[in-house]
Amino acid sequence: MSPNQVVEDAKKKFTGAVDHYHEQLKAVRTGRANAAMLDGVMIEAYGQPMPLNQVANVMAPEAQLLQITPFDPNNLQAIASAIRDNPSLGLNPSDDGRVVRVPVPALTEERRRDLAKQLSGKQEDAMIAVRSIRHDALDGIDSAKKGKEIGEDDAKRLSAQVEDIMQKTRTDIEAATKAKEADIMTV
């Protein structure tokens, strides 16, 4: 792999890491109802586990309520029990025969602090992944330099490009974390 390809590959991996982090942030609960809260819920439908968003339409008509309309009314009980049985959500759904309504209770101050701690842990995991990507890219550049594929100046230039991309990625992750933390701490 050429050194320029190493930098392009690192760029793609950095972007992938940031996208993955944003997906993780969607799953962290805030004080408001959000359809993404239920993204990880699996429903036993048609004899196999399926993601909730493939068997029902999830909406947040109010700030403290999620409304789930199944495509097939026969899955209503399975949806309600899957949400109820998920310990990480801590939600108690109710159904009226057509839709499942999930009231989202307001977060306590203690719970908000716990979520903020979880957020910092997720941020650190993302930063570890990003540093690993940087390390791999710099190793690729070093091996190309040792193999006489590129000169000293090119190696420094490519290393500087990787560091610049790394800094931008770090800034993106920190900004996303601050925005989510502000969202969590807002009453």
C-alpha cells in the first residue's frame, strides 16, 4: 500500500470512528423522548429476532412519550414485552390494541450525572479507537520510509496530514460529547 493510500485509508477510518460514536450517542437517553432510544430493541416476530424499526413505526409525538405503531397488529404484545424486558431502558409500555405508548419519565439529577459519566466513558473509547487508527497510519508511513518508498520530507508531510486529521476528529468527538452532555443536563 502506498503512503498516500495509508493516509486516505486513515481518513476513512477516522470518519467511520466518528460516525460510530454518533450512533452510540443516539442510544444514550436524554430527558426527552427520542425514537432512536429504541434502536437496539429486538422483537421476536415471525419466528426470529428483528429490530424494532423493521416491524413498527416509532414516533415521539410529545417530549415525554414514544408511540409505536406496528405494521402487523399481531406483533403488539411482542413489542411491548421486548421494551418492558430491556433492563437498560427502564421503560414501561402500555398498549391499547392498536399502538404501544411508552411514557418516558423525566431523569433525576443523579441519573443525569450517571449518564454524563457513561458519556465520558464512550468518548474515551472513541478516542482510544482513533489513537489506534493514527498509530496504524504512522506505522505504515514509517515502514514506507524504511523501505525507501518515500523520503524523509514526504514522511514528515504525510505524518503531519495524519496528525491534522486526528486533531479534527478529536474536535468532532469532543463537540458531539459536549452537545449531548448539555442535552442530558437540560431539565
